[in-house]
Amino acid sequence: MMAELYDDAVRVLSGWRAGEPRDRSLALLDAGPVALTRGYDPGHVTASALVVSADLSRVLLCLHGRFHRWVQLGGHVEAGDPSIAAAALREATEESGIDGLRLHPEPIDLDIHPVRCAGRDSFHHDVRYAVLAPPDARERVSAESDALGWFRPDELPTPLASATEHLIAPALAAFR
């Protein structure tokens, strides 16, 4: 299953717009499927999703339990994930508690950021997607978050992770 996930990661990142994040992420993937695992010291591919309300008026953010900033939902890919998109949807569902989320199939962003992971300094090569919540969505805080909240794009909470705000416009555009 990891080979299928690896092939998908290479396909998705190869299709991403040219530039430094794509080139660095593809170079990371030259190491093979190990670049999808949190134990790989140079970094690893992760998946996240910005959840948008059904009426496109709000976004769901979580107050991350470890670094105490408001961010989109997401995390590590797992061997059972058939694709990077499926990993983003799984993470969004697990962390929001919302059933019936609908994922836009194309990523909206690629971000590389330093992290402390598994006790070591590393990098997350985060492939980011947009997810649409059903009209009756009711979120539930998971063990990974201190809080969840729906926010209008012009009324975002603080402290907000530096790369989260720029996800809002492409996430909303994905469902218009």
C-alpha cells in the first residue's frame, strides 16, 4: 500500500506549479517511500485540509494542542491511505469529527515548514486541500486540538499560524 501512496505523492507533486516548494518536495521523494514516514529525518510528506462551511461563509480551524496556534486540520500520512488527498480527508474527518466532508480533488497549496517531529528537527512537506462541510456539520474536538471554531475570513482568531490565512481564498474558490 505504501508504494501506491508514494506513486500518488510523486504524481501530485509533479503536477504542482513549478518552483522551490515543488522542487524540494520532489527531491525529498527521490529517497523513495521512506520520505512519507515521520521517522525520515530530512522531512516527510504530510496532508492537511481547510474545511469550508457549506454556505462558503466560514472556515473551521483548530487550536493545535502542541504549538497553540490556530491552523487547518491535518497531519501525517499513514500506510493505509490510498492517496495524499485521502490522507487529508481522513485527517480532516478525524480532527473535526464531521462526517460527510467532501474533498476538492486538487491541492490548493504546498508548504514546507520546520517541525520538531518524533523528538527530532525535521520538515513537513504539507500538501493542502480544500474540504466542504455538509450543511448540518457539527464539529467535535479531538485529542489533537485544544479547540475547534468556525471563523469568517475577515474575523480570524489569534494566534494564527503564519501560512493558514493564505489558504482561505483558494479554498473558497475551489467550491465556487
